[in-house]
Amino acid sequence: MGTDRELLEAAAKAAGYWASEFNCPANLPRPDWNPLTDDGDALRLAVKLRLNLSLDRTGLKVFHDDKPCIKAGGWESRADENEVVRRAIVRAAAEIGRSMK
């Protein structure tokens, strides 16, 4: 899965916020963009990548192009449900970013 920084970098690449010539984030929507900690950033990332979320009492699944990307465990494993959703969105975005050439 990687560190939070690696997840954010791969997610930024998937969203088009990456300058490959400099190997760093570029054109971020705001300077402190962090979808791991900000609900709005996570929602905008999910919309930009056209991610679909399926939530129920057993957990969360994130789909991209109608294919399952990420499955997060049940809510009881984390105190903050919003954190679970944000992290799942970033993990799915990171998987998309890692698959890009």
C-alpha cells in the first residue's frame, strides 16, 4: 500500500496533478491539498476520477469503470467513518495512478 506520501503522490498522478518532468505535484487545486485529511479534497478526487462508492454496514467498496478497486473493512475497525471513506478514495486513486505509464 505504501506510506501516506506515496499514496498522495500516486493519487495526484491519477488526477492529473503531477508534473512528470519534475517528478512532483503540480497544479494542485489548493496548496494544502490532502484528500486523506480533507473531506472536500477526497470528494473532488472521487468525482474527478469518476469513482463509485458502495457503503453498507459491512464496509465500503470503491469502483472505477465498474470494476472493484478497493474494499475497506467494516466500520468497527476505525472510530472515524469519514477517515475510512477518505482513505479508500485515496487508495483507489493511487491504484489508478500506479497503473498509469
